[in-house]
Amino acid sequence: MAQTEQPKQTKKSSQPDNLIPLPEIPELPRDLTDPPPLPPDIPPDPELETQVTIIKRGEDTIEEHRINGELLMIKVIPRIGPPYYLKKNTGRGSHTHAGEAGIDVSPPMWQLFKF
């Protein structure tokens, strides 16, 4: 029995013939011992800082958060249960307090997730 030799088939490359190699990555300068200069110190504006007043009522704690003297949020930390928040409604949406006229407070809100 004679073996017949079949011609070898060349594999076709999956890459195109016109590829150009990427340039080499330049090395960083070795003189990086001096850190960059820090930005100038800008004093904080006390009017933009949140002012927090903590009030103890029995075993409950109430935190009043104000900016420019305007009460924006109240955090109530009860003795039992999770803390909840009362926030001022900035947009006149449908979540207004159904009590006295002129009160613009959102319903109590609880924090569900924290990242």
C-alpha cells in the first residue's frame, strides 16, 4: 500500500495583513520627588456650613439642621426603632403636610439603603 501525500493547506490568519504595531510606551521622568503644589487655603464660609442643634427629649434625640438660620431638616432618633427624617419641601409637590395651613413639611422618611 502506497501512501499518497496530500498537499498541506496553509491556515488563513484571522488578522488582517495591514496591522501596524503600537508605539512603545514612553517612560515617566524619574524626577518626581517634589509633590505638586497644594491649592491656596480658602477659608470656609460659615454661612454655607450646616448648623446642627441637638436636643434631648427624654430618651429621644432630635437634630435640627439649619443653613443660614433656615431649618431644612430634622432627624429624630427614637429610643426604639430606626431614625427618621422630616425635611422641608423645597418644591411644591404633592407631599405636603395635611395639618395646619402654611406648614410645608414632607412626611416622615426612613433611610432604607446606605452606600
